[in-house]
Amino acid sequence: MSPAAPRTVHIVMPGAVADPSAPSGGNVYDRRICRDLPGIGWRVREHAVAGDWPQPGPAARAELARVLAGPADGTVVLLDGLVAGALPSVVVPQAQRLRAAVLVHLPLGDETGLAPGRAADLQALEGRTLRAVRTVVATSAWAAGRLAQLHGLVPDRVHVAAPGADIAPLAASGGDGSRLLCVASVTPRKGQLRLVEALAEIRDLPWSCEVVGSLEQDPEYAARLRELIGTAGVGDRVRLLGPRTGAELDARYASADVLVLASYAETYGMAVTEALARGIPVLATAVGGVPEAVGQAPGGRVPGMLVDPDDPRALAAALRRWLGDPGTRRRLSAAARERRTALAGWENTTRNLADALEQLRDAPRRAV
């Protein structure tokens, strides 16, 4: 392909990317790159494929096959891993003629709550897909290493394009640190049940907690969470707000003192940098790419507390320390404000992704 040829990428995404009621980190990321790539010279052709990914029905499978059959040989195609990972039977044959890349937001087998057999099946399917394409894009350095190790990928085929952050006005601290915020879809992987269990252990301290995130992705888990909030005696202090976007989400951040994330698995944790972009410190489980997202302030101070995800008492202990020690709150809040000024923006994400696509576009064709 001549270097002078137009730079076009077909981006294949879950249909939910266009659904404002499901504002997941992966959906936000996909929408953002579709919006920003044209600004650096890429024409984007979007394909949102409806389906219950990564467990699509026959109609979704047929639609994905139709979408991949459309572009000409050698066309650059970027597939969201939620769509591509579980369907090597559809993706692999097309990978032999397209210049295909897969963007992985979370390794499919790492989702919390899967039966062991299902997790193993998804991991095997994803491995077949990722080994067939030339380029894999991960959303953190941790995730890149995880994918290479899981699937035996050559490390230089796995590129990193971490989510960016839009710097926002500083949140107004309440002083006593009592306004807690959790921003995450209400699913087992995000760990809201163990967050409420930890909050129940510190009922003697003043606090309130807003939980922002979709309640529809796992209704059974959401029902268990509501029940626990009631039985734990914190119903007057924990509010389940459902999904929030735009100005409504900004308002929730603006009134928060600390972000609390109790996840069991994260490749990055976009809520972390969304909070830090407002100078809000973070209290989170140290899983996956979360430590990478939290990072350090320019002076080396960590803008939050990372707790052992395997210690059932660690989260409550960290919350007690945050609420009970003004010196800790001042130190972490200052570090968060410093970290805010050093966060990478979405232009960095777009450029890193574009670099991976450029290499894919210009590489010699090869048989898979």
C-alpha cells in the first residue's frame, strides 16, 4: 500500500457504545477515539454491531460476518475485543485478508463471576483471535503484559494506548472527607458489595456514599446490593444513583471528597483518572492497571491509598484512616492536585493508537 493512500480505519464496536444508558469505560473510550482520530488525519468508518457481547446470538454473529466481509483486502480494521474475542470463527478468516487489530479493554476470561469452564472457554477463544491478528492494542502497560502472557503473543505486537483524561475544575472539598463517591457499573467485577460491607464496619464515623453506575448490566447483583444496603443498616447513607453522564456526572465529582473503587479486576480504571483530573484522591484496590492509573504526583507522592484486594479488612481500615486522620486527607488531597496537572490527555491516547494503526497499515502483507 502506498504511503500516500488515504488513511482509513473501520472501527467495529458493540452496539451499546451508542447507548447513553450504558456509559462504561470501554464505551467512552470507543466513542472518544472515533471522535478524535479524524483530527489527526484518519477517516473513521464506524460499525456498531448490536448483540449480547461476548455471548452473541445468531443475528449478531451474522452481522459481524457481514461487516467484516465488506471492506476491501488490506483495509485497516480495528475491532473492539468484546466483539472480536469470542468469535475467532468469524474474525480469523477475515484477518488473513484485512489489516486487523483488536482493542482489548479487559481480557474476556478475567470478568468476575464467570463459571471456571466459561472463563477458560473465553480465554481460549480470545487467544485464537488475538494470535491471528497482526496488532493488539491494550489500555495499560499492565494489560499489555497480561495479554502477552495469557496468549503467548510477541510483546512487540501488543501496543499500549491508555485512556486519557480531560482536566476539569477542582472539586470543592468538604474538609472532613465524608463525601465518598464510587463510579462503576454495578457488577460483581466492580465490587460494590464489598464496598458496602466495608462501609458497614465504619458506621460509627460520619460519611455518605454515592454509587454512580448502571444497575441494568447485572440486575441480580444490583438486587443483592440493595438488599445488603438495607440489612447492613446504611440505607440512609448509601445512594444508588444509576448511570450519570455529562453535567450530571460532573456534578457528582464536583461534590466528592474521595473516589472509592473496590474492583476485583481492572485493566486501567478510567474513573480513577476522571477523579484525579478534578484533584480528588483515590482509595482503591490494587488490581490490574489501577496502580498505573493512580500513578504519582510530580514530586513522587501517591495521590491516594491502594489496598490489598485479598485482605477483606483492608478497605474498611483505609476508609477509617481517611476519615479519621486530617493529616492523611491533606497529604493525599495535595498529591491529587499535583497529579491532576501531570495527567496525559486524550490526544496522547489517540496518537498512541494512531501510531499502532500506522504500523499496521504500512507493514508488508503476510499470511496468518
